[in-house]
Amino acid sequence: MRVRRLFFGISAILLTAGLLSIVAGRALAGGHGAQTGAAKTPPAAGRVQIPAAPSASQTAAPEKKETQGYTLSREKYDKAVEYSRTEYGLYFIDFVYGLLVLWVILRFGIATKYRDWAEGASGMRLVQVVIFVPLLMLTSAILELPTSIYGHSLSLKYEQSIQRWRSWFWDWTKAQIVFLIIATLLAWILYGVIRRSPRRWWFYFWISALPILLFMLFIAPVVIDPLFNKFEPLDKSHPDLVTAIEGVVHRAGMTIPRERMFLMQASVKTNQINAYVTGFGASKRVVVWDTTIKDTTTPETLFVFGHEMGHYVLHHVRNGFIFVAAFLFVAFFLGFHAIHWTLGRWGGSWGIRGPDDWASLPALLLLLSVIFFISSPVLSGFSRYQEHQADVYGLEVIHGLVPNSSEVAAHAFQVLGEVDLADPNPPAFITFWLYSHPPLADRLVFAHTYDPWSKGESPQFVK
Ligand SMILES: [Zn+2]
């Protein structure tokens, strides 16, 4: 529903392309439930109407009350605010800390030492990259471990995660291994093109990285995701739900084959509710977390599915990829100029020979981190736009199939917000900067009031 993954997919691609800065390690881990804290999007949220006397209004008329706004008990409200604000703070601290780590690696000669070891070991570039990149990545990952650990301890404290430390750490380790492999490959290509084309390498690297990223997007659901969570065909455990879902799919005149619907056993690690669309071409699929099915009614699950179906039918993964590719084109161009400027200024004192020196990699990662960070509002804005479209789609596709569909959708948001501790009242700046979804309270109100049918207007997607 939050399709957190879509956003993570995008950020993972981005950051991977940025040669898997440490930040990237987290993006993937976070996306896979390792919840390493950092690049984690804060819970989707919104503005809440706190009742003047919250507990009173809750107990007053429990039945037949319409879900008109995101309403939390005083205790939950405080908890949601506290949790979200801590996560926002962590997000920014983490970014700055990540820069600091890279700076330390440059300033104190760690990068040049690793380069010397790599070059001393062999004259072959391939051997050098296999030594240099893992050393660098592991060093930064370990230096960044404290913020990752803090992130997980927060999600444990607020009962979002139930994953034990041993399992969390194992996920962290697996994420590092996956990243090391991809990062080494990309660095190998990057420094190859830098040596061959000192002036246009940013363009050639962009061109050559795209098919690799596309391939990763394609294999991720089949190869990478199962390293972190268990998936099974939804049909196997919930055939009735799949049949109900097929009703929704047919209503839209669409087809999503049954075998493209998966159940993820999220409940072993998390209490959160979620579903997402992932993959590309033959690996494209809808994934529903078992927590969603457990915590919501069947009509509500159908709405959640309708939202995901929106992402599926409207090709959001593909469009996201195109958007990110265009963004990377600009980012690499800027990175190219920035690295020349930076090395011209500090390269000598850091002991870096030039852009084609392995030891320049942390400097490039640092610059790309800054570029990605500054671009956050653009990427978040794009994601929020897609999420809103998916909400519209979900509302339209269950209309007429599920009785009182607006209320069902609004209540689904209420449940989602309560379980995931969605911020009832996020600061506008935070929404602008890093919300991958519109604030939950806004989504709820939209769901409750969206009604083109009674106004004689044409629905946007599902006619
Ligand atoms: Zn979504």
C-alpha cells in the first residue's frame, strides 16, 4: 500500500548507480526489512484531527461512525509523533554522518592506503578493484553501523519491528555482500571508462550502468528479495482472496495472472502493514505482506490490492526507472564537474592522483550523496505523484464491487496509520523533502471524499 519498495527501488537504483555509497547499503536493507535505519522513508502520514476529548469521542459512538479523519487516541498520537520526529532527525543526522565518514576516509589517508595495497598486490586492474572496493565499502559500512543499529533499536522500541538482533545482523551482512558484488562491478566499469574517456566518462558510465540497473530491477524479486524474506504464491494460502482479487482485476478489464501475486511472510520480522509492486517484464509482480491480510478486513485488503494494481497497471516501476535514468544523467554530469573541481582543490592534500585513481572513489561518492540529498524533494515529489495516482486507481477499481467503498478505503488508511504509527501531523517541509507518499491523513480524507460518480464526472482510470 505504501509501496515503500517502489520508492526504495528507486533510491536503491539511484544509490547503486552512485556506486553504492554507504547510504545505498541502507536503502536496500531498509527495503528488505532489515530496517537499518537510514535511507528509510519515515512512515507515511498526515494531518490528524485530534478530538478535543479523544478518549471520550472514541468511546461515545463506536459503531456506525464514518471514518472522516485520521483519529488517534491521545497515547497513540503522542507515540506516533515522537517516533516520526525521531526518524526525521535520524534521517538528517545520518546523511551528515555519512558525509563525515567519507571525509574521514579521505582526510586520514584510508582511501590512499587501500589503493596502495590494491596496486601493490597486482598490476591487474581487475584484481585491484576486487581488493579496493570491498575494503572501502566494508570500512564505511562498519563506521556507519552505529546509526544503523540505532535505527533498528528505534523500530523495536516503537514495536514496528519484532526482528531480533541476530537476525537483523544477518540481514545486514547479506545486504553488504549483495552490495559489494554490485559495487565492485560498477566501480570496475566506472574506472574503465574514466581511463578511456577522461572528458566524457560521466556519459559513458551512465549508458553502461543503465542496462545493469535494469537487469538488477529484473532479477531483484527472484534473486535478491528471497535472501531477506520468504515469498509464496498468494494462491497457495489464500485462494479465496485471490478469487476476490480476480474480481477486482476483471472489473478493470485488466489481467494480472494469479501466479504474479505473492504473499510475503513479513510477520516474522515486523508488525507493519504493507504491499508493493516490484520487478520488470517477466518478473513483475504484486506482493502483499501477510500482516496486511491479518490486520485488515477482506474489503480493505481489496482496496490495498487495488492501490497496488494501480502501480502495476500504470507501469509505475517502468516509469520510475525512466525518471531515475533521466535524473542520473543530470546527476552524473554534475558529479563529473564536481569531482574535477574537488580534486583540483583538495586532491593533492588527500594524496589522490586524479579522477582515474581508485582513491578518488570516496570523494565521488561524497559528491553524489550530496547531489542525491539535494534532489530528495524532486524524487519524493515524483513518488508522491505516483502514489496519489495509485490511490485514485484503488478507489475507482473497488467502487461498485465493495459496498461503501469510500468508507472501506478510509478505514483501511486508519488501520494502516495506527499500526505503522503514521505521523498525524508532519511538518510541511518534511513532507516536501522526504515523503514518498502523501501524508496519511490527506490520503484518508481524499479516499473518503473522492466521488466522481455522483457528480456525473468520468473516473480517471477505471471507466
Ligand atoms: Zn503505492
